[in-house]
Amino acid sequence: MESNDMVDRTSNGQSDSEASGYVALPRELTAENGAKKLLIGEFCEEIEVHNPEYCGCEGNICGNYNCSSIPETLQQKVIISWPVIKNIHKKIVEHFAT
């Protein structure tokens, strides 16, 4: 027989939400609940943009014989905007609210 100091071995001492894989989240992300400070600037993506140094003439017109080594496009890191982060969170809440 075990003592009165029983341990829940099914969850390894975790709370019910941790054991189930769920956590409590606010319905909305706001500055008041600290979400804006936590998340703004945290996520980014790379997009392809036109390289302003690219002329496409390969040195035939501009006289720059390094033109062939200048790429037409560049990868640019862009921070995900706060409204987009809020929309993603809203969709997650809608999905799991059932």
C-alpha cells in the first residue's frame, strides 16, 4: 500500500493543462495583457524584392562589366506586422474554442 502522499504518475507532476497539451491563453492579444510587448518584432519572414543595382544589360549598355554578377532579386527580412499576429491568434482561438 502507498502512503497518503500519493503522486499522480499519469502526468509526471504536470498540471492538467500541461499533461493534455493545452495552455490557457487570452482571447485577444493586447498591450494591456502584455502580448504586444512580448510578440511584436518576434516573427519575421523573408521576401524576394527587386535589386535596385540590377540593370540587366550585362555591361553592354551601362559599361559596368560586373553586371552579370549582380542578382536581379534579393532576399529581405520583413517583420510580421502586429495586425497579422493578432489575426493569426484570433484564428487559433476560434479553432480551439469549441
